[in-house]
Amino acid sequence: MAGMNIQQRAAKTLSPPGQSATPDVARAPREEWLRAREEWLAVTYEHVGVGIAEIDQAGRMLRVNQKVCELTGREAADLLGRSIFAETSPQDVAQDLAQFRRQIAGEIDRYTIEKRLARKDGSYFWAEVTSSSVRDASGNFLYAVRVQHDISARKQAEQALARRSEEQAALFHFSERLQYATSLPDVYDAGLDAILAALACERASILLFDDSDVMRFVGWRGLSDGYRKAVEGHSPWDRNEANPRSVYFEDVGKSDLSDAIKETVAREHIAAVAFIPILIGGRLAGKFMAYYDRPHHFVESEIDVALTLARQLGFGIARLRAEQARSAAEERAQQLVSIVESSDDAIISKELDGIIRTWNAGAERLFGYTAGEAIGRPVTILFPRGREDEEPGILARIRDGERIHHYETVRRRKDGSLFDISLTVSPVCDGAGRIVGASKIARDITDRKDAERKLRESEQRLTELLAAIPAAIYTTDAQGKITYFNQAAVEFSGRTPALGSDEWCVTWKLFHPDGTPLPHDQCPMAVALKEGRAVRGAEAVAERPDGTRVPFIPFPTPLRDSFGRITGAINMLVDISERRQAETQQRLLLDELNHRTKNNMQMLQSLLFSAARTAHSEEARKVLKEASARIAAMAAAQRVLYGRSDASRFTAEEFLPAVCETIRQLLPPDARIECGAARGVLSNDVAMPLALILNELLTNAVKHGVKDHARQGVRVSLTDQDGRLALCVEDDGEGFDLEEVRKTSSGLQLVLGLARQLHGTLCVTKNPSRACLDFPAAKI
């Protein structure tokens, strides 16, 4: 025996009765068998793939396995006697401590939380911790067994996905607000909100060059007056720098900035800062800044988002400036209308041969000729060279009685300068109604032409803005015909849409998330136009011509004119492929957890069953068999729960037969269990305690309530009504008095403890003999 290792000795000792694991070797004494079994359990405890720690009532670690040491980076000797709350992140202590106190008090026997645990090197990792009570026969708390799983990778994936979603939402909301911004302060406010949300910084500001080429604050959040006054005018780029690059200081205190700036920044409690250039028309116009209270590492995705925000800011500012210029031009045009109404416009009359007969002050101001210089001369003195042939055509139309409205052309002033003009020419009749001449109202439209040019430039800048946004964007007219799309829409759909022909969507084919076809005229964009409302919360799948599919979220929004009439719509398509991949990865992690949990339960059940078979004490065999049955019931519920795609809920129709069948296999062969009605939905928090309760009630009913298994059975049901569930176990026996056996039955004490955990009530009746647990249905 001395040359055997632990596994060999255990295999020999745990051999079936009457057989020897090694030929010609006598059966080991009981003491050797017990030692081998203890060594086997110790090996299993040390090398199981999860961290296991035993905790006393004060929260101190009594025993830990090797996996706990690996997770924390500490030796077992360092951990023993330490409080579990000393290893817990301060943000998570309160939640864990509250649950642990409830566990010690007997309110709950088991709970699971996710929290951050400290390693020896000071870093933290995320763990899923399940704490289970170990109690004596009287229900007194002995210690807790805490099982730890490292879920840091899953948490990182969740956080990355959430951050990407926040960035996309911030960019989209910013683009949407820019569409409706009516002033530059509106643009600045929208930009600051987007910077704070998309870059997750604590403070932000926007600075633009003024007419003196000095960078001034135009918008800010969370900055003091003293700080702004100290740094205003500072710029990391020259005003005429052709290609300014973003500048990032991840730790200002360690940067090469001047000591004066470092001191100013330190007083403002800024630890990291980013300078992002704002370009308008390809020229440096200003910058926005993102401030962090702690050192911050700028990753590539953040830099891309920051540059996108800067482009949007530039386009938004340019659009508002252009609109302001256009408004100014329209004001001037309105002034011209007033001048015309008060005869301040150039009003000229001429004979049918084109000789000027009258000339007002407006004409003098417009053309530069005095009345004396103009009257009696041909009107062609105002025509630029090459346009003299316009006059015969105008006179011919006048002779025919035609009125010429807003004829736009070019005329020449006395100084020889040319300008755009709008003419309204009307026939002049004598008393007999004969056309004897013409009246001409001339209006300088140079400003209007300039405003139209600026409007076209503004529209071009808006087109560039949409093209720069890193998301598929397109617009339609009121009938759903595609009127615009950016390059990202081409890349998203895998095709180039046909303007004026394609309807509703830029994609080739559409499907619902479940894979069923989605007709184009029923897509979210079609719904938005037909119902005149923005559609949010919808999901769809686009199929490209090459057969690849992309899940996405659309954001269709109708566009209206000043009268509230729908003139078209704009839509942005957000690719959510990465989110779907993260969900798939989460499911894989859940399956792996299920597999490991199932293996651990099977191993534990096997060890308990083997120990029960070989135990010499009847009481020990009874306790071990009960524990094995309870583990089996929990395993049955676990198989049902994690065998589904949705591991957070399952139906009573699945749960009840699976658990009853598992328990029946552990009862006498002739015992009959009739599984009756099963209705309702269970959460996974209810599954395990309910499986244990069902095991205790069924075992008790078969043992004490059934005298003749051939004619009698046990009936089980699980039903729901008015938001509550009822688990009932009924037999043909005499029943029992709950108060009489409450303190003498450990199984009943377990049931009552679990009932409190479920916030339920156990009711026992005689004639018929029935035990019913009534508890609230979980809000799923």
C-alpha cells in the first residue's frame, strides 16, 4: 500500500463489495478506505475547475482550493482568515454583505452575485460568486461554500458592446439635432452633449477663431471662468495649418506641455485632455476639447468617433453660417421689395422705338445716370456689349400686349460695371387703348443671385456632412423615391441605388429578424412616410446581392416643410452585427457554464451515492441518500433550464415532469408519481429551491403517505392564478400536523426555509392529505 498514489488507493478501496481492485490483495480495512475516500475528495476539491472557499459567519475564509489561489494570485496561507469583503471592490461590498447577512440569518440558503475581486497585484477581475449555506440538523448555520467563476472576458465584451452602442446613439442623436438646429448656440449645445456622451469624458468645450484669428470659447461644460480666461487663445496648430492633426495628452502631468499650462490644468483637476481640430471648407476653424478627471488612454475607436464629431460640428457650423448669410440676403431682398413699393426701384418708361422718356431717382441710383443724361437716349445704353439684340424681342412682345414678368438679364451701369437685374415690363396704353410705349421696373438681383449661390454651397456642405458620417444614410421624397445616399449606404447594401427609381430602401432584399421576407413597401421607412412618424426600436436583416446578410436597426424620420407637410424622409441604418456576435459569444459562455455545472453536480451526486452505499451507519446512509436526492433534483432543474436558448425562464410544463422523473428514479421501484397539471412560467432563481422542495414533499409522501403502492400513488401539480403559483403534492395517507413535526423533521425545516426564500407559504391539510406551497410568480 505504501507505493500506491492517492488515486490507486482510492480505486482499490472504493471497489464494489466482494471484488478486489488488485488481484490477490486482501480488502483494505475500513480506516484505510476512509482515508482513501477523504484523499480522493481532497484531490477533487483542489483540482475542480472553479474557485471554492469555505466561509465562517464572520466572512473569514476557512478553506480555499487551488483555483481560488490562481484567481487571486495569493497563496492559501495568505487567504485563510482573511475576510471575503477585504478582497471585494468597495463598489460591490454593500450588495454582497447584505445578501451574506440574510444567508446567515436563514432568510436565504443560497445566492449568486457578480462582483469585482482584488488580486494580489492590486488589479481586479469580475467573478460570478454563488454562496451556499451548510447547516446542521437543527438548521443552524455552520459555514458557507462560495463557488467563484472568472467572468472578466464576458464583462469586457458587454462593456465594449455597450460603449459602441452609446457612441453610435450619441452620433445619431447629434446628427438628428443638427438637422433642426436654428442657431449656432443650438449647434454648440448639441455638440457638447454629443462629446460628453460619445467620448465618456467629464467636461468638454468648443473654441472657434474670431475675426482677429484668436481662438475663443463659444461653448463649454464644467469649466471655471479662471481656467477659460487662462487658456483662451491657446492653439496647438497654426491658423493656416493645412492638415492639422488631433493632439492627445493621456497624462497631462507627464506631458511635454509648458509648466504654466500644466499648473493651470492641474488647478482645474484635469488629468487627460484631447484637442480635436474643427475644419470648415478644408480650413482650420477651431477645435473642441474633451477633458478627463483621471489619466485616460485614447483607443483607435475613440479617435475615430472624435474625428466624426469634429466633422459634424464643422458642417453644422458651416450650415448655420450659410443660413445666416442667406437670411441676411433675404432681408436685403425684402428691403428691395419695400423700395419698389415706395417707388425707390428703377422705374423707366420708353417709347416703342426704345427711346427713354422717364427716369426716376431709383434708376439714377441703380444705373448711375442722371435723368438728364438718360432721357432721350435709347435704352440700349444700359445693355452690355453682345446683348443689344434683346431689345427688339422685348418691344415686339410689348406691341403684342404681352406683360413680361421678372425677366432676368445683365445690364451695364454708367461706370461700365455689369450687374444682374430683374425686369418687369408692361405695355403703356393711351386713352384710346392703343399701346404707345412700355413701363419698366428694374430691380438689382445681385444679392439674390449671391444668396442662391451660397444656398447651393450650403446644400453641398450638407451633402458632404452626410457622406462623412460613418453610417449608411439615405433620403427619399414624399413618395418614397430615393433622392440621396452616401458611400456608407453603398457599402452597407452592397449595391449602388438608382436615384428616382428605387423606392423606400437602398437594400437589395429585406427580412424580418426571424428570417421571413420583409416587403420593401412594408419596411420601417415606408411606415414612417405613410404614417408620418419616426419609427424607432425596429430591427431587420438586409441581404446583399452577393448573398451576405447584415442585421441592422433603422432610424427613419419624416422631413416636413414650414407648413408641416411631409416632403420626404431621412434614414440611418446601424449595423448591429457586432452586437449579434457578442450575444452568440455570451450563449457559448453560458453553455460552457452549464456543462461545467452539470459535470460538477454529477461528480458530487456520484460521490454521495457511493458514500451512502458503503457507509456502515444507517443514519449516515440516510443523510447521504437525502443529499444525493436533493442534488439530483437540482440537476434536473438545471438540465431543463440550460437546455434552452433562453436560460432565464422556462415553463412549468418542462420543469415538473423532468424533476418528478428524476426523483421517481430514486424512490422504490413500485412507487407511482402522477404528474398532473403544470402551468406557468418560472425564473431560474425559482428553479433550484422549487426542485428541492418538490424532492422533500414527494419523498415524504411516498415514505409516510402511501401504504399500498399497487393501488395508491402520489399526485403532483403546479398551476398559476392571478400572478401566484401553487405547487401541490397529495397522497392517500392520513396526513400530518405541520406544527407537530416542524421542529423534528430536518426535511420539513429545509422546505420551510426554501419557502421563505421564495416568499411563499406552506399549507398542510388532512382528508385529503395535501401539502401546497403558494408563492408569487417571478416578474420575468
